[in-house]
Amino acid sequence: MPVAYCLLPIACCLLPVAYCLLPIACCLLPLAFLGKSCVYNPDTNGLLG
């Protein structure tokens, strides 16, 4: 039980950081997939390919 009390403040500190990083990750993931599809399929029209 004491271990849980030690980890709780750490979790509370990291939670806002996770909420800040989540939208960034959601923005970057589609860009990464789109970038890969554009690189691997240069002859198709980016979004359609």
C-alpha cells in the first residue's frame, strides 16, 4: 500500500503531460501514414492513393 501512495503523485504529474501529448500524437500519426503512402506510391494522387 505505501508504494501506491508514492506512485500516486507521480501519476498525477504525468497525467497532464499525457493529455498534452495525445492531440500531438493524433495529429502526427495520420501525417506519418500519409507521408509513407506518398513515398511508396509516388505515381498516385497522394490522398487518393
